[in-house]
Amino acid sequence: MSIRVPEFATDEEAEAFLDQDLSGLDFSQFKPAHFEFAPKTERVNMRLPKDLLDAVKASASQEGMPYQRFIRRALELAVSRPDEAKRER
């Protein structure tokens, strides 16, 4: 039997879920999570057209993250794949 992870309203519900035998846990439902360990030590200030910022905020909202984290992720992806970025120029 495949066990699905429900959404929890409280920490207590999550703890109660973990008290059961999870050997049949369905791992296909999980997504990778990225954690930031390096402290943010620098600040960037930039001006953007309102339409672009609104589009960024809408995309970030669809992905369930703050727009500044969305922008940071886009920058990280751009520098981690320099060959693809060169082709788009």
C-alpha cells in the first residue's frame, strides 16, 4: 500500500503522521528542496519597468515564493549554465 503525505494544519498533525510505519511511503510526490546556506552579504538595487516587475511577482506567486527569491534563483540559474545564456544573446 502506498502512503501519501497529506497537508498538515499544525506541527502536532505532522508529528502524529510520523509516528506510523512509513515503509510504504510514496516518494514520487516529493520535489527537491534547495536550501541557502551562504549568508546574504551584498545588496543590489535596480530599476525595472513596472510591467516586468509585475510579471516577475506573478510568476513568483505561482511558484509560491517571494519575488526577490524568484529573482535570485533566476540569476543563479543564469550563471550556473553559461553556455545556454550565451546562446540566448
